[in-house]
Amino acid sequence: MNSSTFNVLKKLPTAALASVIVFGTAASSLPFAPHVSAAESSAAAVAAPDLSSSEKKELIALVNASIDSQLEFSQTSDHFEYWTLSEAQNQALKVLANPNPTSAQLSSALRKLESARWTYDYRYIDNKSEASRSASKLAQYITHGEPRETLNLTAEQNAILDFLDQFFAYLNGVGESKEEAVRAYEYYRLGLAKLPSLAPVDLAPYRSSLTEYRARIVAPLASLAQLNVNVDKRVSDFERSAQFLQTLLDNGPYDRSVYQAARHDVEIYRNIIIDSEELARAIARAEQLLDSPKGVQPGQYPASSFGTLNRAINHAQRVLETAGSAEELDYEASFVLERAMNVFKNSVKK
């Protein structure tokens, strides 16, 4: 669905919004879909973004390096460092999607992402062996343990192995402190992210993902509308990120790293909308508990329990409005608020 259709969708009554379950070509047949002429569509086309400056390339590489760190240490995402890193990635992509970002905006996004990345990696990397293990696994994956000279490797695979040789040489020269280990790991991740694509980029998976992400948010948006939750900012963020990826697809080809970073941005905002619905539903369930009988008789709940639950609800509502990542929303719904509801239920007088 194009941006104009999405704007119309935001303004639909809840009943109409809830009835929409598909995006893409099917959306153009809906009675409320706006008619856009070919001339209007051409005039509204977004110019190809220029991502060739060294600052922008560095920012794109940092986004991808930090994504790879999150994927490597994905055992848990229920912590502040993960949420902060995801939000910094969002801010970086927002700056890159701006047709004319200032040098100050680029520099600020770069510093924020570097800081969040360091804090995140510092949580997991304790010594050099952990950085070495990650690089060794990648080399093993490419060569399957066979001598490099005997393999028919692609130019891209050879470039990666050349970089890994460079990384291991670098690793041998650093000290044994935790700080140096983290720095070495970040050198490794950023170096990989900066390697150019040496094979043609297949855009089909990115187009498919964009269609899927647009379809996936329809039902959560309808549910949020029924719950009277203002999702204007969520929709605006998703729209911006989806439009940026669409513009890249329409005006490419770009390096694969550009598409990877842009798709990740759309995915993050898709997940934020989905998890916003889940938290909103949890808040609604918690609010229903506030209608429980108050008192000191059997089957009643003490007054202090209502105050505690109400504070938890207020906190959850603030998170619903301000969270910069789906993981923070999920943590609030499945752990913080759920626990508060269980504490309330267990306070009933026997």
C-alpha cells in the first residue's frame, strides 16, 4: 500500500479499520483507497537518496555492526542496553532518511550509536577469546574447515577471509583487559559491516519483507484503535521507515548494507506496533482488576493493593507512549505489569 492509502487508513473509523486485513495490491480495490493519477504519482516520487558521503557510510556500517551484535547475543533482550541500542539505530536511520541532514545531525546520530553500541557490547564481551571465537566461527562457516587454497570461493568470501586474517593479526597485538577485548570485538564487527557487496543484490526479499510488514500491522492497529490508544507517532515512524526502504528499492541499486539497515528499521517499527497492542491489552486487563471489591472481608482486596496496581498501570501507560523498542514494550507487558497483576490477585483476603 502506498503512503497516501496509509494516511487514509489512519483516519478510518474503528469498525472500518478493523475490517481491513490485507495490504499491497488488494488495498487499491478498497472503496476508501484514493485515486492517484500517473502524473500525480510521478510528481510525488521521492528522489534517490544520496548515501555516498563518508559520514553516511560510517553511520550505515555502524547500524549493521550493532544489528549483528544483537543477533549474536540474542539470548535476551529484556534490558536497558538492548532498548537503548535499538533506539539509537532508529535515530540513525531517521537521519539517513532525511534528504538533507546537517553535518551536526549526522555527527550526533553517530556519537549516540557508538555510545549505545559500546554499552551493549560491554555487557557481553569479557575477554579476547570471545571476539576470537566469533571470528573463528565465521571462518569455519565459509571454509568448512578445509584449506582455503582448495576451495572455489566467491570474491565476497575471499574478501571476508582476508579481513579475518587482518583481524586476527590485530587481535594478537591488543592487551588482555575487558576494554581492549570490547574494542577488538567492535573492530571486527565494524570491519565486516564495511566490506562492500561484491555480488549483485537481490531486491526481491526486501520487497517481500516490506509487503509482509505492512500487512502484519493492520490487525494490531485496528485493535489499538478499539482500545482508544493514540498510535499517530507509531504510524508516522512506520510510514517514514517503510517509505525510505521503498525509495531505496525504487532508485537503487545500493550496497546490500543499505537495504539491510533500512529493512531492519521497518521491522523494528512493525514490532513496536505489534507489541504496543499487546501492552495496551495488558493495561486493559489490569484496569478491569481495579473494579474488584475493596475491603478487609474474605473475597475483598486491601486498599494498598489498589494503589500499587494503579501505579503499575500508570507506569505501563508511560512506557506505551514513550518506548523506543518492541523489546521494552514486551518486557513491560509480560513481566512488569503481569507481575503486578499477579501480586494484586494474590492479595485477596481469604
